[in-house]
Amino acid sequence: MAKKKILVLAIDRDNDLYESCNIVGPVIGRDNNLKAASKMALADPEDPDANVMFQAVKLYDELSKDYDVEVATVTGSKKLGYEADRNISMQIEKIIEEFPAKSCILVSDGAQDEEVIPIIKSRIKVDSVKLVIMKQAKALEKTYVVILEKMKDPYYSKIFLGVPALIILLYTISTTFNLGWQPVAIIISLYLIAKVLHIDDYVWKAMSSFGFSLEKASFLIYLAAITLILISLWMASQKYFELVGHTTAIILFSSVLQSFLLLCPLSLLLFIGGKMIDAVNDKHKIAITNYGFYAVGVVLLNLVLSAMTKWVVNDKAPYVSFGDFVNIMILTIILGYVSIYSIKKIRKTIIKKLRLEDKECITERGMYLGRIVGIDSAKEKLILQTPFGTKLNFAVENVIDVSDRVVIRD
């Protein structure tokens, strides 16, 4: 009787293996894991990931007597988040292709690795989870070491070190220019809200995706956009210093926003236009429709905010009444609905014409769903087959990207 295949899987989500030892995951096999763990332990004896790999090798030795076992280590990314989860999911698929195990035992140090467990479960059954906790002689020493280790993690250092540093910097600038504590409170509040809602991740991801390069035709467009947004910030600051202390807070805010909106929307549209040009050159048709949504959003948001600031300030013609503002809001809703409906229709048409059959399908977070086995054009549905043979249907409008894989909105 054939022995049950079991995979002992160690997780290094923040990719310390590459950062410390320049070893690229996945690391497959007992000898390879033992060498990699030894190399990491020598490079950084305090790193718990080396102990995780040693524990994985120990489990391999214990189970190999009764089961057909393989040991492997998967690595993510120091940026964590989507990039780390995507790397781990791709490496797991590679491991399963080489060693088609029915189930696995996870070995982890528990530091944020629990977030990737659902992704692993979508690809292979998890029989057990082994947490590796480093022992310390004294409770106080343990707490001290844990805090120091957490401070090395970019995720925690940005919160526990970045926020106080930002407060001190802003307060110093505010005191130097006699601006008071209000600007500091506003900026810190917006920053914390962005962290809670993960807006900063989306903004950083969007900015990093621009791919500035002198070789691209869009480079000059990006350069012009950056120049315009800097001018917008300068104009807004000039308006603030001109009016601060001479008017009410609501008039001050509206006037500053009005100055900022003179060129900022044009800057954003130039950024989007540059991305559309890159998408056309790369023959990435789906991306063009995505940027179309962004362009519509910028135009409509600018229309509403401009009308609001003119209604509040109302210091020169054309004067805007409250009724005019309401009419503009209604017009914006109508234009938004028509624009979004039109872009969705265009995107559906493009997707139906693409050859999607036999392409792998994943979610935005990198979770593997299966392969596309057909398209129901009448119902506008994609037909997916999971690794377990189950067929699923997804609306075509949920497709947000098509490249080597099809990405579907979570």
C-alpha cells in the first residue's frame, strides 16, 4: 500500500531568506532546507525563520518513517501584503507540481503568517499548524527581545516609530511658521485614517505602477503632471498664508481647496493619460478601461468639489447658489452613471473577444481559483474549473486584469 504523501511547509512571509542570504524560494528538499537554515542562522542568529526551517526538517525526519514526506520553505516579500501572498501562492503551486501531496503541515513563527493560511488552504489541505516560539530565560528579557524584533519589521516600525516621528516633524514645522496645532492634527488624522482603510497601500501601489522610464513615450507626460501638482500645492499654500487669520475656517478651507483644484485635476488626468498610452503600447486593453474609470472619477469629483467651493466662497462671478450646487450634484450622478455603464459595456466587449480559455484565474489577493474552461457570452459569465473539479461561474464585469493570468475582483 502506497504511503500517504505529506508536505511539511515552512513559511517565510517577509522573505528574510533572500534578504539575509540571497536564497530564492521555494527551497525544496531536506538537504537544501538544512543548508539554507544553517546559512540564515549564521547570517542572523536572532532571526526566528531559521528556527522555523530547522523545525520543519525535524518534522520531516519524524514523519519520514511512516509517510512519503517532502519538506519545503516558501518565501514572500519584505513588502508583505499582496506581493508576499502572490509569491507564496505561486511557489506552493510549483511545489505541488513536483510533489503532489494530499495534505501539508504548516510550520511558522506566527508573525503575521496566519494571514496567508487561507491562501494555502485553497491549494492544499492543512492537517496541522506548528508554531515555533523561541525560548527566553526571563520574561522581561523575552518581552524586550520581542519588542526589538518587532521594531525591525517594517509593518510595525512605520506605526510605532513613523507616527511619532511624523508628529514631531509636523509640530516643529508648524511652530516655526506659527501655524498652530490644527494643521498637525489634520494631517495626522488623515494619515491614520489612510492606514486604517489601507488607502496608503492603494496609493503606493498606484504610484509604483507608473514605471517612470526615459524610454517610454509617457515620460514627458508624467513629468508635466508632477510639475502641475507641485504648482497646485504651492498655490494652495499661498492662498492659506494670504487668508489665515483674516476669515472663518470654512472660508479658509474652501479657498485653499479652490486654489488647489485649479491645476490638480489636470495633473491627475495627465497621469492617467500617460498610463493609457503605456497600456496601448503594451496592448493591454483591459487596463485602458480601468484607467477610464479613474478619469471619470477625477472629472466628476472635480466638478462637485469646484461647485462646492464656489458656493461656499462666492466672492466673484459667476456666483453659485445652493440650488445651482444641487443641480450640479444631480448632473454629476447622471453623468457618472452613464459614463460607468458605457465603460463597463466596452470592457465586457473587449473581454469576450480575448482568448481566455485555459488561463489560470486568481483573485486580487493572489488566491488561486482554477482554470477558465469556457465563456457564456449570453449570460456574460466566465466558467472556471477548480483544482478539485468543481465548476464556478463569475460575471465578466468582475475581471479587472488579463495577462498571463486572469485577475478577478475579490
